[in-house]
Amino acid sequence: QVQLVESGGGLVQPGGSLRLSCAASGSTFSLNVMGWYRQAPGKQRELVAGITSLGSTNYADSVKGRFTISRDNAKKTVYLQMNSLKPEDTAVYYCNVRGTVYSYDYWGQGTQVTVSS
């Protein structure tokens, strides 16, 4: 059984920064993709950033140059550094881990990020 616990969300002013963390507990196979998704009220959940076990990354166009995803495989933790935050970044952010060799898919409970003056 795998559980993902997000932390680091909160209220921040436009232009500010936050760092989200997501720690996996339980057993996971080493070959996987960890990612961050977000969902705003009335909108579909969308991919923000993803990172493979070997460090390959991808980002939504809307966050390129502002957000950085990273992971610590020993700690089974993925991070999302968010800089130059905009009001449109306001959403619930969800952590995800998906197996790339063995099939599994787990989600965290979500953490609220609010960007407002």
C-alpha cells in the first residue's frame, strides 16, 4: 500500500514563491513517474510537471521558467518549487506516482495553493 502526503501549500501574494513536497510511504517500484497536477474550481485537472526516476522532466507551458520539479529517490519524495506565482496558479495541487514497468497509480490528498493580494 502506497500513500502520498503533500505539504507546503498556502496563501501567497502574486510574485511570491512556495515549495510543495510529496512524500511516498509504503512500497513502490523504482521505475516510475512522479508528477504534480492541479485543479481549479470549474476546471479539469491538468498536469503541471512530471519527472521520471532517471530525472527527465516535462512542464506545462503555463509554468515553464517559473516552476521546477525535482525528486529524491532515496527519500521517495518529489518537490515542486514555484516561483513568480500568479493568481491563475490558484488551485488544489495533487501529487501522483505512476509505475512505468509495473502498473500502479496513486494520488495524494491535495494541497491548496492560493495566490492573491
